[in-house]
Amino acid sequence: MTGSWPDDDVILYDGVCIFCSRWVRFVATRDIERRFRFTAIQSPYGTRLAQAFGIDPDDPDTNAVVHSGVAWFKSDAALTVLSSLPGWRWTRALFAVPKPLRDVAYSLVARNRYRIFGKYDECFVPDAEMRARVME
């Protein structure tokens, strides 16, 4: 974790990554309180957020979430989001796994995400309901 950001509960993701876009849809579907908002790293807002936290917008190696005023990265980001969703609170137990081990697994998927899951030519466009939760 590092730094802070004025907006809270914002998920930064790679908008051309099919896996990342599915992650966003997964969260949006289960986030019945509509707490989380989303920004693609390729958007102006997402690029500013990434740069503020030292993430290269042209070659992102992590997603991030700003939650409770703190930026979380890699496996911490994923678990922070998951453990905030109804029915997924059990994932808090995974924080007991040492961070270096969790981040090795995270980084392995992140490094190979385009090869394994594919890549969109352009940022994925959310449906109308989700569009209200997208920050550009």
C-alpha cells in the first residue's frame, strides 16, 4: 500500500485486458451496495491515478484499488475488493498467506494475462448500468 487519493473505492484496471475487464464485471455484479467505481488505466482519470501511484500506464503490472483512503496493489488490491463483497468476506482469511507468496501468484497471472486471456483492440465498453460507475 502506498499514498492516498481523494476519491475512495475506485478500482484501477487495464481496460484492454479481457481478464481485467471480466474482473470488473465480476465485482460490479456482486457489489450490491454499488460501493466500487471503476477506471481504465487508459482513460485520462485512470492514467492520472496510475501515475500518482507509480504504475506505468503503458505497461501496467498491477491493478489497484483505493479503499478507506489507502491505495492497495497486486494481491492486496484483489483481496481488499473481494473481502468487501457480500458472500466473499471469507477471502479475508487469505491475507494470512504471506504477501510475497500471494504477489508471486498475482504477478505470474498479470505478466501472462494477454497471452492466456487475450486482449481487446480498444477499452471494453461497459453496459449502461455500469457506465454510471465508470470514472474517466
